[in-house]
Amino acid sequence: MMPALKGYAGQILRVDLTRGKILKRPLPPDLARGYIGGSGMGARILYDEVPPEVKPLSPKNHLIFATGPVTGTIYPPSGRYCVVTRAPLTGIWGEAHSGGYWGPELKYAGYDLIVIYGRAPKPIYLAIDDDEVELRDAKHLWGKNIAETTDAIEKEFGEPKPCVACIGQAGENLVRFACIVNERSRVAGRTGVGAVMGSKRLKAVAVRGSKGVEVADFDRVCELAEESHERYTTGEWGEVCQDSLYRYGTLGLVDWENEIGRLPTKGHQTGVFEHAREIGPERFVREFVVHRRSCMNCSIQCKKVSRAREGPHVGITEGPEYETIVALGSNCLVRDFPAVMRANQLCNLYGMDTISCGGAVSFAFECYDRGVLSKEKAGMPLRWGDGNAEVKLMKLIAFRKGIGNVLAEGMREAARRIGKGSERWAIQVKGLEVSGQDGRPHQSAGLTHAISVIGAAHLRALSSLDELDYRKTLTKRFGKERAKAMGDRLSTKYKGLLVKDVEDLYAVVDSLITCKYGTMWPPMFYFNDYAELLPALTGIEEFGKVKGLRIAAERIVNLKRAYNARLGLDRKDDTLPNRFLKDPMPDGPAKGKVVDLKPMLDEYYRERGWDVRTGLQKRKTLERFGLTDVAQDLTKHRRIAKG
Amino acid sequence: MPYVYCDPQLCTGCRACELVCPSVHERVFNPRLSRIRVVRLEFVIDIAITCRQCENAPCIAVCPSGALRKSRTGLVEVIAERCIGCSACSEACPFGAIELHDGKVIKCDLCGGDPACVKRCTPKALKLVSSEQVAEEERHAYVAQRTRKEVKA
């Protein structure tokens, strides 16, 4: 079958696990035109097919694997895919992104998306070999970790090896922040997508493809790819990319964030870690890095393989990334680098999100410290900074043993179960553990955490423009007068506009799908770049104008927001823990600061055209982005603003 | 004769070479058609493998239909119309650098002297080098390693 549109594989794979039925459906051109791909397309399908009464771990919930028009092409970086579902950790819109090779392979096999629903009667895995798609028995794989599962499936396929995305024991045990891991170390981490897979008794999705991707204007795509590669590797931005990301990976951030007082430490109590050097990039490279790696067709190459040669935590792992070193390191006050590496490795093997898992550990440490959790109840002393206790907790959580069974529910629910006021230090938003930023020294990061559609994550709307005061870029995008105020990371002025703009940009990035490196940092690609790229890939003219692309971006953002609104979320949920709103930052350059959320939130809603009082969307706003049917649906559910 | 050499110390396994190669030769984005292929072993091995343009090429020796030959410049080249698609070359090549696609053999032709994969290699792991140049580099690396202590002192 000829693909209806260029740039896409042209098919959706729909898998009903209950009945064991597999359907191939052509990709509707309107879906591509309206929602680009990736999490945009995922949003439309989830909104239409998973109504609010369907609980996250119900068989009726959908698990959607999605690629976009960039995936698998020569335009770097093109190795990403995303998973979209109603999330078990938060109960709301869930999405998680991953790199590696799995996404491209799915397109080479001839599919843009996989939509999975139902629940298999017994453990199975989905095997895709170009046009041959089948559900295979996975009884022998159940109970196996990520590496063992991947090895076994690779063996079953033979050469050429397939790409395997699978869950570990954490996903099987419905740990609420279980993740999906592809190629052993690339992770669709957040919101508990792995638990949805586990609830469906789907152990893995293995893909092998040989078809390649066709684009609308081959020469133009090659030209733009060449230009993109140049930008990543040469010139002002290219040099910083190579100096920092190639050399240290994301871990390079540790020093800088500590300097500006934004390195989450001791359960986000402070932003300065006195032992940051011990978990910092120089030590990482000097003592532990043994090999550098990359995702498919990337011009940055930020991945590191690290190895601890001696001590109790001898082992080899990919990572840890910045977010992991914060979540399991500074935020737990752990400065034992090999212990963090070991915890990271266990998260990768059992299949758990390191950010949420680290959040659970720091929460447990704080409970213990404040006398809310006894040594007997915890099964061991849980002292701040104890790397060995942290490593032990990994296993307890993944297998839901002892205190691990409580922590495996995620911080919000764990606090509810432990009680005794512990919700005060459950540092989460909408049920999602806060990622490695702090809004006090970086006000817009506070707004980002508050409004992010999946809960307190950094990848939906975090801006580095104000964090690093990229005045030239700010001026170009927002004008000189605004740029001056925006560039101050401690100021709240125009941050509503800034975060809205960045969120729109990421909606495009997450639909293409390409990496946040190049948009979040360094900020070298913007709407105009993708307006050039998208028509060359797809032949869809509407994407060729920045205005058209921005409308698509806002459509996607509004649709995801509507999904949460329909579930009952509104302004009251767009908030932060009191630790950011009321406790002044005790140290560093932002000493004495709290997050001044209200003015930023008001401005953000105004910029979005949403009701400032309730945070609900307005009919005319939704109609402006072609979401008339969504407006009607929200009206039916009484989740729309007046006017 | 120069060939495309991959330094496994530098290769990150990004497979950009696998995408670039068929984009130049077949004008498609499909790594399966690549004449250079990346091999990954956990956890620390990534290396791209392609034809070494052997001086006494076993693929030429075993080809029953004369579809492979050494060109005047030293390139091991394919005469596509003579290829019968028997895979004897794939069996003979010690590196797995030659294989069939759609019934005909494909292999590295050095893009006429300026290989696209080398140009696109982000970590600069790929180089177009002769045996002499590789040996020279290896000599330097060897000596530097052997005398590291003395050099430092």
C-alpha cells in the first residue's frame, strides 16, 4: 500500500489484547494535518478513545506508541518516540519520551503508531517484523528484567536484531512509576507508562523493519539535515554542544545548577549541595566514563557508559543523566557516586523512572528523619545521604516488598498512607514527583512545574532562555523591552508569555519527534526552522508557515489540557508544594526567595486565552484552534469557562 | 588503497553513517541498504564495519560469475549485471562487509573518493585512510602508551 502522505509510514497498528486481534489501518490524513505526529497524534486518539471513566490500569485504557514525520529520516536527531496513555501515577494525561533506535525501526517496519488496548489473558509480547505482526507467548519472559528480556527476544528473532521496548519487574508489579525501556538503556520514563503495559500483560514490543521512510522533497530534507548537523557541530552553538553534551552528557549541568542555587538538594529543601563536586561532571569523566554513546542519527551524542571498578557497587551502566544524579544523588543527599550509578542501573534493569523513584527515596528519608517512619516500619534506618539504603530500596520498591510497597504507589499516595503530615514533604505536582529544577532561583521553572500537563516535569515547558539569559535570542523572539525583564531568572515578569511560547515550541518538537537538545538547550531551533522542515518531509503546506505551525502547536497544547479538564483538573491543580511557595530558599544566590506563582499563572492563562479565575478553557479559544468538537464535549462535561 | 576505517574508541553507534550511505546511493532513508553497518555489543563496543578494499580480496576470488573485480585505482568494485546473487562473497568476506540486496550485491564504493559517511560522522570515528596511515597512528598510540609514565615525569 502506498502511504497516503509522505514523511509518514502511513499505517496505524491497532492491537486488541483481549481478543488477540491485530488490525492495520491507514493513517488518516486529517490526523497528520491536524496534529503532526508523536504526542500530538497520540493526544487526539487518547481524547477520542479513552473517556474519563476509564481508569489508568483498566483494560480499556489505551497505550499508544507514536513516532512522527522526522523519525527515521536523516534529519538529526531522529531517533525518538513517545508513549501516550492515561497515567497510573497521576491519573491524568500521561506521556513519556525515549530515544534510541526503536522509534525509527517502527517506521521502517511500516507503522507510525501502535494503539494497544484490552488485557491479554496471559503474558504475551508483540512481535513486529515488517508486515508480519503477531502476539507471542511471554510466559518465559515474565519475571525477567530488562536486559534478560531484551537478550531473550533478540535471540528469538535472530539476525538482524530487532529493537525491543519492554518492561521489567516493576512494570509487572504495577509500580506506579514503572517505565518502558528500549535497547536496554533508553527509557520512556515518566508517569508510569510501564505499569499500564504491565496491567495489559504485555511484556514487550519487538520491532524489525526494512522499508525505510519516504519524504516529499528528498533533496530539501538532505539539505536541511546537513544544515542542522552543521549547527549542532560547528559555530557558537555547535561548540558548546560538543564541549558540554558530548563531553559530559546532561551531567555537565550539575556544576552550573549548583552555582545558581538550583540543584535540588535534600528533598528540594535547598538548591545548593556542598558536595556537588563529588557527583559532578569532572569526577564522572575522570573516574567512571568508559565509553560514549548516542541515539539514532544524533549530532550531539550525549550518552555515557559508566563503570564503577571498586567498592560495594561495582558495575557498569548507561548514565546516570543529570535528572538521575539529582533525584538519586543530591536530592537524597547522597554523594556516593557509585551508589547512585548502582541505583541507576537497578532502575534500568527493573524498569523504573529514576526521577520518581529518587523522589520516593528522598520522601522516605525525610519521613524517617522527621520521625514519621520508624526503623521497624522501614525495615532499616533510612538516613539522609545513605547510598546503601537507597540501593536496597530500589529492589524493595520494584518487588513491592515491605516499605517498598508503599513507596511504589508514588509520593502522593505514599504520603496519604503514611499520613502524620507527611504530605508536606511529598514534593509533587498533580501526583508527579518534581524533576531536577527549583522555581525559587528560576521563577519560570516554578511556573513550568505548576502548569505542565503531566505534572511536575521539565520536558513539557522548561525554558533555558531566562535561566542562562540568552538575551540575543530573547530579543529576537520577544523584542528588546521584554527581553530585558525576561532574561532575569529571579523575576516573574513576562514569564507567563515565555513559558507559553516554549510549551508551544515543545508541542511541535514532541510531535515531530526530535530532541529537546537544540530547542531547550541550546536554543537554536525555532518555529521557522520546523516550518521549513515539515513541508519538505510531509508535503503538507499548512506547516510551511510559522503561523500555521503555531496554530497546530496550540491545538495540541489545548487538546492535552482539555483531556485533564475533562477529568476535573483546573486552576487549583496548577500549583506547587509549599516548599517552593512558602519556604524561602535557605542558600545560594536566590536566598530568601520563594516562587511567586500567582502573577505568572495569571499571565500564562491570559496568554493562552483561558479563564484566569478557573484555568478552564474558553469555547472561542478552542474554536480558534479548530477544536469545536472538544468545546462541545467539555460543555457536556461542564468543564468549560463561560464566555 | 585507502578505505573507511572506524576507530572503536570514538564510535558511539549513532548509525548516522547507515542513514547517509543509502541516501547518497539509493536516495532513500533506510539503514538496511547501507554499505556500512554498525555493530553494538553491550556495554562498551560500538563499531562501524564496511569494505576494506582488500588487496587480495576473498570476495573477488570466490565470485563465480566475475561480478567483482579490483579497479585500476584499487577499489573492489561490483559489475552489477554479472552478479548472480549467490552470496558466495558474503560467506567469503571475513568482516561481513558485503551482502545482497534485492538479489544484487552491494558494497562500499567510497562514494568516488569522498565518502559521505566520513563527512557526516559526528564523533569523527570514521576516516578515509590507507594502511600506512593507520599503522602510523597505531605506532604513535603504542609508543605514547608505553612511555606514558616517562612522558609524564
